[in-house]
Amino acid sequence: MFGFEWNEEEERQALLECGEARGKTLGIKIGKISTIRDLLADGLVTMEALKASGRYSPDELAAISKL
């Protein structure tokens, strides 16, 4: 058997670091996603307009569209 001690704080920190790394991989910061989501929610911009702009990769658009 293996000895294993679970530490909730260590797991939380590891998940946070993983999420930050994923955000960096996408090349878009959480604040930017949040701002774009706010614009979408307010009806000031559409997903079609974001796609047509060519400024965002498919991965970025997927992250933005997750409301």
C-alpha cells in the first residue's frame, strides 16, 4: 500500500497554478476574457463579430463563449 496524505490547500494551489498555465497557453488573460464576456452579455458585441475580426484563435473563442 501507498502512504498518502491529502492536503486541501496544496491541491487548491496546484489547481490554481494549472489554471493560470492554461490561461497563458491560450494567450489570453482572464481579465480580457471577463471583459469580452461582459461586452457579449451587454449586447455590445456578438460572437460572430469576434470570429469575423480574426483577432482570436478558436481556443480563445471557445474560452470566451463559456458563459
